[in-house]
Amino acid sequence: MKIKWESAPITILENVFKYLGFRDRYHASQVCFQWYDAFYCPSLWSYLTIDGKVFTKKRKDMFMGPQKDVKHMFFESYLHCFGSKIRGIRFEPFDNYFNLYEFLFMISKYFDDFGTEAMPLLRSFEYAFFCIFDGNVTFGSGGRMLEVLVKTVRKLPSSVRRLELSNLFLSYYDSSMLLNSFCHLKHSLVVLNISNVTKDIRTASYTALLEMVNLERVSVSLLNISEPLIRALCCLPALREVCAIEDEFTQIFTLELMETQCPNELWAALTLTRCLTLEIHQDFSQPMLLLPKQCPFKRVTYRSKLRRLTIEDLMDLQKIFHATLREVYVETSYKTFCELYLPLQGFVSVPLLLQLEK
């Protein structure tokens, strides 16, 4: 028996609509009543991703070339219609700072208008900034951009479980203001990612983390690992995993990273009941692995999509973390990992080496 598209079940149409953009979803909803009902399925609008392409329109500028302007009315209508169904908001890095500011401002205004009733199902908020470096100086992450970001984070509902604020490289004062902006989530926050949130390694303040009683996983950059941070993490009762991230920004602050030292007693206290993980986000260059050798990493994860793991990489890991390393994970596809087990002695087995050579 053949099923016509106009009488297809909502679950099938829902899966089809997930592959369509906002404009195509709207046009498809005008086909029939069944497709119109599928257009309003909550799962289609549960995750909002802002990448600089959605909710924008093209405009030609005779001096600057093609530009993209924010469609304010369209985005505000989206928030009013589907704001109560949103479960996650993700800001991907894009270089149009004006549009980024406008999106943050409208989300903050939406929280002001509806108060505690705005986005009651929101579980995650991810914000990754597009950094522009001139030497060791960053542009765009402070000032009014930081002001509207702090205002938005302060208005996040208490239902948020995951918070990511990465690649901001703020000063001491600005980073302290940002870290204190989510203190109201101290009972609900479970996963926190603050990698590269500050560029002042020795003077960064992490006192706001001491109130996160239910925090289970913290991700930081190698640049931000310091004695104050480790002391703050040791005081978290529910913490299970600490993840150190090595990315393309690590090479910019090589000297500061090599000078960072922490007592062995702090490392021992941190890893007593917690797992210390190293994530490598290097695509085109060799991993630097500049951390002091006393860092007791138990797990290493390669998230390089364009670079394949080689035997030399495993040998380097074996030499540096031979006393503690137990597991190595490699990203084989998008959000898919294969696990490579290392023997207790730290040597890689011959079949594993042959498999990596293929």
C-alpha cells in the first residue's frame, strides 16, 4: 500500500523537515494542512543555531561589496512563536560583529519582555567568539559586545544545564565580570566550558566556580590552567572530569604556557577522584603538548577532522604521559569516536600500529 505525501505521518514529515532551512520549511508548510502541522512540531525548533547565515538578508554595498543584514522582525517573530520550545542556543564563530551584537541584543530583550517565562525548556547556551589577533591583542570581544553578552547570560533561566563561553581572550576585569554573570546557575549548571575566556593566565579570578555545587565537567584551555584554577576545581564536590583543550590559539601564547607551573600536590588532589582529559583540536599542525610533564592525563581525545592520527603521535603521548595515560579517543566522523586502549606499561600494541598505518 502506497502512502501519499499529503497523508504521511507527522513523524516522517518531521524528520524530512529537519533537513530544510527556515525558508524551505515555510514554503513546504503551504502545501497542505498535514505539512502545515508538521511545520509547528516542537523538535524542529528546539535548537537555535546562529552562524551568520540564518535570519539575514543580502545587501549590496558599493564600497564594501555584498553584505548581510539581520532580519529583525523575522527573528523577533521566531522568538515569540517558538521561544517556549527552544532547548538550546548555539552561536558559531562568524566575523560580522554587528550582526552578532544584534542577535544577542534581541535575545536579551526577549528575556526582559517575558521574564522567567522566556524559554522555560532551555538547557544549553553555547557562545564561541570569532577572534581577530594583532600580535597578542584581540579585537571585538570586549566593550559593548561583552556588555550585551553579560546581560544575556545573566538573564538565562535556571533550567540551563550546559554553558559554553569560549575564545573571548578577555582581560582580568572583563573575564571576572563574565564569570560572575552566571552565578545564578550555581544549582543547575552541570557542564561548563570556559576555554580561552581570558588571556591573563596568572591573574584570572575563578572564585565564581566555588559556588557551582552540581558542576560535573569543566573544560578549559591549556592557557588557563594555573594554580588558582586548580585550587578552585579541587573544591567542587560533584566534579568528575576536567578537560584541557589544545587548539590553534595555543601556539600564540607558547611562552606564557611554558612558564605555567603547578605543584604536584595540587595535581594529585585534583585527580584523586576525577578524570583529567586532554582534547587536541589541531587540524594542520602537529600537537604541541607543551604542558608540564607532571600533568596526570588519563585520557586523550583527538578532535582533528582534517588530520589523521599517526604512530608518532601515539609515541609522543607515550613518552610524555606514560605513567598515567590509559585511553586515547580518535574522532572518526562527526561526533563519532573510536577508542584506542593503551596497556598499563604505556606501550602501544603491534596490531594497533598496523591498523593506524593503513
